[in-house]
Amino acid sequence: MRYSIIALSMLLIGCASEHKNALVSDPSPATQPATRPASRLATAPAKIAEFQGEYRFLSNFYPAVVVFEGIRYPSVEHAYQSAKTTDMNERRRIAAIADPAEAKRAGRALKYRPDWEQVKFDVMEQCVRYKFTNHPELRAKLLATGDAQLEEGNTWGDRIWGVYQGQGDNRLGKILMKIREELRRGG
């Protein structure tokens, strides 16, 4: 029985999605969706299940300057944590912390602003968008993830921003995929 290139590609994609580290590639133009940029790597994984190793740049802890409401922060994590308060002195204090894990601890100790639960998802999206629209090398790396599902798999139990033991809203992954799509469209 003869299989077409498309049928074989579909078979390979189906098999690859069952293994998180499997790479799917068929560089022939006939099987590539028109929405993929020419610079996209031919062998992007079907799913990026954690933001470690070569995909560490997707993490909010990755060092990339973010400006949020007039203050420069060393990472998205710093900016997000500082936004939990409207006290600009506290925000500047968090911006001066060297380590993103320490910034996270400092953010958890803040007295949260009254509207935090209503604004926190928008704040995260603003900070992540800044990171990938103001750092060309990070934009290129995000675009190079192709159509991979981006999932912040974690061991610390975060089921809001990521996925823990197969469960979670994966809000960070969804924000990253949304921004990746905007960048593809020239945003």
C-alpha cells in the first residue's frame, strides 16, 4: 500500500504527540502550513512540556529586562510580583532584587492591592508581551517554537499559570501562544 507524504506526516504527527520529546518534521513545502514563518525551525517539537533547558527562555525567571509602569525590572517575574502593590517604593525595592526567586518571595509578602485578582492576568500578559516584543532574539526563539503547545509543567504545584501532575489552567503557556500568534501576524 502506498502512502502519500501528507498521510505519512499525519501518522508521524499522531505518534509524536504521544511522546513529549518527540520531534516532528517534514520540511517539504507541500506539507507546511502557510502561516509558519520561513525562519521557523523544521524540527520544532509538537509540545514543549516545561520551560527548562533550551526552552528556559520561556520562563518568567529568564533574565530579560521588562519595563512595567515606568520601572525597569530584570525579569517578568520581578515585574509581575511588584505589580501586586501600588506602592512605588515597594516596586522599586523588588526591581532591585537580583534573584527572581527572591523577588517572588518578596511579592508574596506584600499587602496586595485591592483589585489584584481582577488585574493579575492582564499584568502577566503585559509583562510577557513586553519581553517578547522588545528583545528580538527572544522573539525569534518564541517564533521558532512553531506550532508547539507551550505548557509550563512544574513540580511546585502551580495549576493556575502551569500544569502540575497533568492538571492546570496553563495560563502562562496560553499567553505565550497568544503572543506567538500575534508576532506571526506582524504584531
